[in-house]
Amino acid sequence: MLPQLKEIIVNTVLCTFDTVEWRPGGVGIYGFDVFPDENLKLWLIEVNKCPAMEYSTQVTSDIVPKFMKELVQLLLVEK
């Protein structure tokens, strides 16, 4: 499903590139909500500009700290 997810993200960003307010040196975090159908085809439900980073479930309690750590590493390496 990863190739489908990448395609959804790339197509969405390309379709909205001119409408997003890009800020030099800024970092935007977008949350893509997708759902698989019975054939495992992913469908885009919505995109959140500022996704919640709460530890509200066991899944988010595991994912959010890992995401934040990897984001900091990416920003420091890419600089």
C-alpha cells in the first residue's frame, strides 16, 4: 500500500501547490487520512493542515514521538 500512499500524497501536493502559502525556511506538517476498501485500494478522506500530535491512543503514543524525532533529524541533516 505504500506506493498508493505515495501517489496520493504526491498528487495532492501537486494539485494544491499554487494554493499553499509557502514560507521560506518554514516547515509544514500535513496529516493525510486514508482508508482502504475491501480490495486494499486506498482512498483519501481528508488532509489536515495541523494534525493533532496528542498521545490519545496507543497508536499515536507510539507514532508521535518517533515522528518528532525523525522530523528533527531530517531538519538537522537537510540544513
